[in-house]
Amino acid sequence: MQTYGNPDVTYGWWAGNAGVTYRSGKFIAAHAAHTGLIAFAAGAATLWELARFDPSMPMGHQSSLFLAHLASIGIGFDEAGAWTGAGVVSIAVVHLIGSMVYGAGGLLHSVKFEGDMQDSSFKQARKFKLEWDNPDNLTFILGHHLILFGIANIWFVEWARIHGIYDPVLGAVRQVEYNLNLASIWNHQFDFISINSLEDVMGGHAFLAFAQIAGGAHHIATKMGSGLLGQYTEFKGKNVLSAESVLSFSCAGIGWMAIVAAFWAATNTTVYPEAFYGEVLSFKFGVAPYWVDTVEGGAAFWGHTTRAALVNVHYYFGFFFIQGHLWHAIRSMGFDFKRVSSAISNAGSSTVTLNG
């Protein structure tokens, strides 16, 4: 974290990131505990939505975010193809159990295991220590993250191919074979919002799985000074790499994904079927951009369709994540924001001297 040259800097209780700056073990504890919170929220919210679900109304008019996501990947249907919620409770309970496991892992890493992985008695664990002045160490950790993301994409592609996902054209769950057409995948970079082929959607995920796993293997095996990428230069981030900078990169990635998802979900009815998310939205601009429903009435509970809730929450969360990225990126470059408040407070007493 940025200390501005003060070796004895302290942070308030609310600056939680500061507590894990040089302690990779505590960093993992925070990750595990955070994952547990997400799993608990997903499981609990799914049960809550299912408990208040009204089968006489369209799912898209009930602000049922979690049920809609499950239904769109083919979960909750009976053998006749009608949505009944079958299996939804099991998935919710698995998430709740998983949240306890992750929570226990967070506690173990927080109070039992070493605060810094480099002090661990396990050789493999020591490889995941945090050394901000060692790019090889950080790219090694990045590589493992990319491989796990690639595996998740493979799981999704195979799920669609073997189990099937919901096709809004047929109004039923069907098996989808991925279309690994590189030209099509390249072109869909620019028109993905209007994509209308589930085969192309799965093809994009299949290609992404390959790219992420290959990139992960590259980052694990390659050293910055090996000659393949050259030395760690100013252009590649030398003297900027720090806890602040890594946090800023993370905020940027999450923020842009959320904003892209908002624009995509607002109008795309292939990946986000109207049956589960409601009608497409209309884009408005007031103090900030926002999306509104294009139908009157029928939206139970919150007064909005599922699509409106999903899109606006993603967009505003994405917006604030981008602000967090800018804040931490500027701090990582050494700017002291306390100078701003100091300059403002001293503005009344400042003077200008004209020479000559």
C-alpha cells in the first residue's frame, strides 16, 4: 500500500486491504472468506426467490435474478420442458454448504496458518508468496488464476453440449455444440450485443478457454528475464507494481466486465431470454446513464423486470469499480490525495507575489 515515505504508517480499521499488504496468507484468508460470503449470498437469495416465486406470473416480471440465471442454463425444468424449479433447492443448499467450507478456510488461514506464505512449511505453498518487487512471483500467481478461469469455461461449454441450455427460439432446453469458427469469433468482438446463435456463444467460450489456459501456462513457465519477453522495463510496469497497482488492475477488470454485461443484457434476448429476464430495455440518460423497462405494469415486488434490475445494478457497480481503479492507480504512482485537501484548506491564506 502507498505509504508516501512514512515507514510507520498506520491505517484505520476500515482500510481492510492494508492488513494483507505484505502477508500472502492473510490475503488468501480474505479471498476465501469473501468467496464464502458470495456463495452464501447466492444460496440464500436463490432460496428466497424460490419461496416468493409466483408461477402465474412471468419469471422476468418478478425480479428473480438467480432463478433466471439457473433457468437460462437449463436448470429447473421437468421432463416435459416446463419450468418447475426442480433441482434449484439442491443447488442453493450446495452453495450454502460451500460457504461454510470457504468460511472455515478463511478462518484457518487467518488464525491458524502462517500470515505469510513464504513462512509455510509446505514447499508448494511458498511459491504463492507475495513479493511486489518480484514480477516472476506475481506472474506465476496470475498464471494459476487464468488456468482456473479456462477450466470454468470448459465446464460451461461441456454443460451446454451434454446437458443443454435454454434456447429462446425453441422455448426449450437443448444441447448446443460449440462453433469454433475463428473468423466468426473475431467478428463477434464488435457485434456481440446482437449475437443470436447459441453455437457462436459456446464457440466464443471454447476459444476463451483455450486462450486462458495457454496464457496461464505461459505466465507460470515464463520468467520476465528469460529473453522471451525481455527485461522488466518501465513500459511493462517497473516501479509501479505494488499492492495498490494490483488492486487497481482488479477493480478495472471487474468494472469493465460489469459495464459490458450491462449493455449486453439490456437488449440481448438470446443469452438473456425474455421468458426469464423480461422485455428489452430502453436506454436513458439523466444525471448518469440508466435503463428503464419498455412495458408498463406486471413487474412484481420491486416494480421492475428482472432485466432492469440486473442491468442497472451491474452498470452502477461497474461505474464505481472503475472509480476505485482510478483512485488506486493514481495512488500506486505516488500521488498523495491528502495534498488535495491540504491545498483546499490553505486556499484562503495563500498569496501570490508579482515580481518586477
